[in-house]
Amino acid sequence: MKRPSVQALRQRFDGMQLSLRSTLLLVLLLAAVPIAALMSWQILDELRSDEARRQARLAAASTALSKAVERELESSIDALNILAVSDSLRGGDMGAFARGLAAAGRLRAGWQGAFVADADGTLRLDTATPGRRDRLRLPDLQRVGPGLGAVVSDLVTEPGSRQYATAVMVPLPAMRPDPSGRDAPPRVLGVWIPLRTWQSLIEHAVPLDAGISTLCDGQGRAIARTEAPERFVASPMCRGAVEPAVMRLPQPELGDAYVAQQQVAGSGWRVMVSNAAMPLEQAQRAAVATALATVGACLLLGWSVALLMARRITRPLQRLAAGLDATPSHGPQVREIEALGEAMRQARERDSAARAELERRAEEFETLFTCTPVGLAFAHDVDCRVVTHNAAMDRLFGPSPQAGSNGDDGWQMLRDGRPLPRCDWPLCVAARTGEPVETAELEVQLPGRPRQRVLASAMPLRDDDGRPRGAIGALVDISDQVRAKNELLQSNGRLRESQRLVELAQEVGQVGFFEYHVAQDLLTWTPGQARLLGRDGQALAGTLAELLDLAEPDDRRDMELVLLRAFAARRASENLEYRIALPDGRERWISTRVAISYGDDGRPCQLLGVSIDVSDRRRAERATVALMAHEQQAREKAEAVNRAKDELLAMLGHELRNPLGAISSAAEVLASRPPPALVASACEIIARQTRHLTRLMAEMLDTTRLMSGQMALVRQVCELAPLVHSALAPLQAGAAASGHALALALDEAWAEVDPLRIEQAISQLVGNALKYTPAGTTVRIRLERDGGEAVLQVGDDGPGIAPDLLPRIFDLFAQGERRSDRRDGGLGLGLTVAKRLVELHGGTIGVDSGADGTCFEIRLRGVAAPATSQAPAWRPPVAPRRVLVIEDNADALAALHGLLSVDGHEVLSESDGGAGLAAVLTQRPDLVIVDIGLPTLDGLQIARHARASGYPGRMVALTGYGREDDVRRSLKAGFDAHLVKPVHGEQLRRQLNEV
């Protein structure tokens, strides 16, 4: 048998196809078998002990690194939990929270910035990128919630810098409800931790000679690495489950390496410490090199063969990576690599063909979507939250709605005149059900535009699994066609009606027609036109000049001018209105509509006209103008009378309050020292009558404001029982003096009211009961809750209200039977004021009266009591102050001076505006009381000049004018408060307490 030659063997070897596994097995066998056979019996113990020490060191290093990362995460979570309970976050005040963070500086050196977001990703605050308000896209955001604890994110891209970072997030406690009572959505507080923080941590946590340290996220991607970190960030480094033992695994740039991994507690992260296997093995081989001298040649041969086989493997792979043919020029071929190269080539060809086809179809669809005259809308999801319009749709119905706007931006779609819910729109139905929607005629209503008629249809879009993923809808505007159809129908109807009316009008002589040929100067008219012109029985032909001569001279000139302008502008029609004198001397107005035809040269050639009698309309217009002028004069006169009445009442109130203020202050001065019995009685009489006059004047002015709708309320949530006590306080002394008892039964009830005005209504009812109830009887005041209402009842044991008076008891000036001396006084306005005040609050007031007494009842809409209430702060007695009073009324000035001096205050006074301003700026008093009406400078000017000059003290306006406009002008000028005369000592003490 002939042995094959070397050349033949080489050719057979070159044609062999080996699998990748066979090639690697051959290399491993050639390199390992001789070494294992010669060295295993010598170095087995040494290798085992060295391996154990290396594994222990790697395991210790990985444990230390895991603990360091765990401590850093726990520190960040603890800091976030502390921030999460801050008042600004619980109140939803992101601005205050951001300012607090800025003032505190960086809470931790490793933090990049803090953010607050809703559970759906809506960003509320991001200190790393201030002003950012887009949706936060963190896959781990859904895992954060109440009771779920903190969450550490995987490697993410930080929105502001677009660099890799990590996030630590904790759920925020439930925030306080907003003012409307709705619960705030759950929110998340988190911080951005940049990669440099983790890089610094792993570089200092483990000694560098312990190995290469790597920190990976829950997906095994590298966050930080002690060697070449910039090349490995976000690369998959940690694969598979975490094993407790040290493993030998392939590592980038290291090849085979010994790897120790540890899970980081409280997160999905892991740490890895690795040492390259090759340097360790080389060190082992160097240590025993002298013992292996006899096998060096075998080891060298095995290593050479391994390098040769490795080259055979790497070269084709490198060529495949470069996009070239993987088949080398000579040597054995690896079947798998060759098959892989062929598959990659075919895949590239198929991918290129598919991409070209997709690009062609996309371009065709884009051209169709953009250029079609039909309005198209593309829904990107089944809920139609994101909808895209083409240009035709934007031209028809406005720009595409923005994301998150529910897809309509004010649209309203109607069928048969009834609005369609958005879920029943064709596009939404097709996207939701996956079924096509046939063409239907609908109406579309856009804000600020008339309704449009459209033809609407929609087709669903499906994903690869056949499920609906959106829809495309078409809208065609047919408004013009529908409008033209309706106009045609209306025109036909009008034409038929006009023909009927023309025939009828012709018969009764109310309309006429004429025709004029310019070239022949021939004018012909109908009998109806002749009757209109008062030329019955005359010839029906003539010239245009004859028609114009029938008009009044002034009107004829206007008609000629109008016709000449129409001819020059080539207008197709023109209107003429003119007067004619009838044979019986009467005047008739004629309105003529002229249609003008033009020849090829642009000159008029024919005029067709229709004339009607508009004399009745002209007379009606004159009468309407006269009536409008008369009505305008009457309205101006009424407004002038009303203004005069308001000014008279305001002036009367001002003039009455000046003496009342002086009397009230003087009475308080007299009452401040123990007087003789006769003087004390006189003081009490003065004070009581002053209060009576003040109440009468307040009723009169309040009634005026209520009737004219000029009273404004300052509402707040109040408990009504304290308001009842406050309203009864000034009535207690009078009730005791007249022998009346006040019985109170007050439950807790809250309402949103103007406290001052409700006190006024209660005071009117109780005062009315005291006035009409015999002495020695009891007036009962009850406050309770009835369902959702607060109910206040004022009852007495009096004789009741007369039946004829009861239906109008709340009318102006309505009063019961009074004693002949009218000792209690009154204008009959109190109940009217009370009723209007209650109605302004949205409440009701009623009365029930009989022989056993009368009961008035107020019902107000109740509200829940506030969560917390604060007791009024205790105020110490007012310390002596320096007070400046500027008042031109000598009596009022003296009374105020005495009233303030009695309380121990140093009082300065001026009666002139200019001198008062100089005293304010030079004396710098603690409190300035200024009358508004002053000579030289009024009170408003004093306040403006004082504030402009930097006067910081408290300024109080004191005047007889108390309307809302008066108070607003005072506060705008610089006053801190506005008091209406007469002023009481307690009011002054409250102002002094505010200094």
C-alpha cells in the first residue's frame, strides 16, 4: 500500500472543515495534556493552597466593596427620607423646597441634584435642570409607592446633561389636599447620583492590588470600574446569577479571570472583583520553572500549536467584523465561521432589500399623507391620546392637538345636532374596537368658528399580533356643498315667494319695474311703477331724464352722482332712494334697486330696475330716532337724579357723623372718670342716643347700598356662636335696663360669611325683638345645625305681628304699631337690611308670628369646621403712645384729644392739612389719625406724601364716608385702616395695639 506524500496530506489538511468546538478542543489538548501529565503530581498541593488564598482575597474584596456601596445607598435613602417629611413638600410648594435646598447647600457631596415627580412621571421639580417640565422617563418609577420603600434605579441617562447617572427614589408621604378638597396625586422624591461618585467610591473601597473592581446595575451593566471605566460604562459586565464562590469567567481585556461577585443589599446591583487568570498562571509557572526544565520543550510546542489554532479562529472573525469574506486564502476552514459569514452576508442582503422597500413605501405614504386634499388624522394609540394631523386637516380644523390635551382642544363633534361623546368619534371607535367606521355625515364645532359639515370615516391600524394599535381617520369638509344646496333651496323658495309677492304688489300698487336702454335713451315701466310715481294712466315710455325729473331736486343730484360712480366702477347693481311729490301734494319715498349691464367696451348698455314704496319705513325710522332720543334723555335724567340722591346721602352721612363722633368721644371721656350720679346719667343718655343715631344712619346708608347692589362681602369660614355673642354685646345693657332676659342656646355651627354683616343682621333681629316685646319677657336666641344648613332663630313672647303687616314686614319703611311717643325710634329699615344681607350670603330669612309671639329664622349654607383653630392671641394693655390727630372740626378734635389723653397717650393735634403733614414728618408719631376732608391738603394727599417721604408709622383714616370705594381709596393712598365716624374708644385701642 502506497503511503500518501506530505504534499497530499497537506492538501487534505487544507481542505478539512473543523467545527469551532473541535478547533478549541485540539488547542486545549495540545497545551494541557503534557503539562497535566508531567506537573500534576508536583504542584497539586501548591496550586490548591494558592487558589484558596486567591479566592479568599477576592471574596473579601468583593464583600468590602458591596458593604461600601450599601452604606452609600443607605446614607442617600436616609437623607431622602428626612427631606421627604419637610413642610414645603407636604404642602406641595416646590418653589419653597427648591429654595430650601439651595440655602442648605449640597446635602451630600455625591449628589448631582434632586427631583420631585408624580407617579405617572410628570416632573414637578428638578434642581439639576431648573425649568424642566417634561415627563420623567424612569423604568423604576412605577416601583415607588406608599409602603413600598426606597428604590434604586438601574443605569439611566440624566435628562439635563444627557450623561449616564443613577437615581435613588423614595415615596413622599400623602400631601395635604388642595383648596378644592381633592387629594394630591402620589409623588416621588429622588436624587441623581453621577457615575463619578461611584467611581470614586470603588477606587477607595478596595486596594488596587486586590484586583479590578466593577460596580454593575440590576441589568448587569457597568456603572463604574477601576480600570478604563470610560470604555466599559453601560457595557454588560455581570452576567448570570450571583454565585457565592469565586468563579473563573471571561472578562473584557483580561481574557479568563477569577471573579468574585456580591449582591448589594437593598438594590438589584452587584459588585465584582476580578483578577486576570493569565498573569497568575504565568507567575505560578515561573515559580516552578526550574522544576519543569525537562518538559519545557513540550510546553513550548503545545503553546505554539495553541497560538496557531487561535490565529486560525480570530482571523476569520476579524474579517467578518470588518464586513469582508471570512474565508482565508489557505489553511483549514472553520465550518461555523464560514456558515456565520454566509448567513451574515445573506442577512445583509435581505435587510438592505427590506429597508429599501420600507423607505419607498414610507416615502409614498408621507407624500400621500402630506399632499392629499382630504383631512387625515393619525391616532398613535388606542386611546387617541396622541393624534397627528396632515396639512389638509390643519387647514380645515386648526393645528394638531397637543399631547395630553385629550385630543380635541375644544372640538365638538355633533350628529343630528346633538354632541357626540369623544369616545364615539369615528377615529376613537376604530382605534378602540379595531373595526372600520363607515362614512357618516357629521358636524364639527370649533371655538370661535361656525359649524362645519363633514364626511367622516376611520380605519383601524393593527400590530403584528393583530391587536388594535391606533387608527387613521378622514374628514372631508362639505360645508360649501351643503351651504350651496341650502342656499339653492332657499333661493328657489324666495324666488317663488318673490314672484307671488311681486304679482300681489303689482296688483295693489306697492312695487313697480322699469327698463332703460342706453343706446336708444328709451325708458319703459310697468303700470305698478306708474302708480308708484303717481302717473296712473300716463304713457309707459319715456327717457331716463323724465324719471329723474320726478324726484326732488336735491335727491335728483344725489341719484345722478350715485349712477355716475356706479358706471365708473362698473358695479353690477346700485340702490337709489328718493322722494317724489304726488299730484295731491303728499310726499312719497321710493327705493329703487337698479341692475346694470355693460357692453364689451365697458360702457353701460342697459338698466333694469325694481321700485317699492318705503314711505312707512321712513316714517317709522323717524319715529324710532325720536323715541331713542327721548329714552336717552330720560335715562340720563334718572341717572342724574340717582347720583344726586347717592351724593346727598353720602354727604348727609358725613355731616351727621362729624357731630356724632365728637359727641361719642366726649361721652367716653366723661365716662372714663367716676362722675357724680347726675353726670353719669347724662353720659349714659348721650352714649345711648349717639348709638341710636349711629344705627339709624347706618341703616339708611346700608339700605341705599343694598338696593343699588354696591355692597361687597368679605367672606371667611367662621363659627357663628361667637358672632352671636359679638352682636348681642352692645344690646345687653339696653335689654337689662328694659327688663328683658336674653336666653341663648348655641350649638357649634360654621358657615362662610362676612362676619361684620352677619353680626349686623343678627343685631337687627334681636333689637327688633327687644323693641316690640313687653318688658319682663324673654327673647330666645337659638343656633343649631339642620342637615347641611346653619339655622339661627330669634323668638319673643310679644303680641305678634299684625296679619296685614306680616306679608310686607321686610319691605322698606314697614313698621309695627308703635307707642305714641315713638320712644324707641327707628326708620323701618332694619328688617329690610337684615333680609338683603342674608340673601347676599345665599341664605334665606323667614318669620312666623302668632298671638303667642314671633320667631325670625335665618338659614345659611353650613360648612365643615376647619381642621385646626387658633384662639385669639392675648393682647396686653396698650402702652402709652405718641399720637397725632389731624382734624379740622374743633369739637371732634377736642373730643379725640381727650379720649386718647385719658388712656395715658401723648396727643399732638393739627387742624390744617399742610401743618399736619409737617408734624408727621418732624414729630414721627407712633400713630397718625387723619380726617379726609381737610383744608390745604386732604387726608389722601397727606398719606401719599408721608409714605413717599418714608414715614413708617401706622396711619388711620377717620371720616364720615364709609362706602367701599372710600375704603379702597384710603388703603391705596397709604392708610393702614379706614374708620367711619363716630369712632369708639375700643376701636382706637385696637388700632394702638397694631402699632
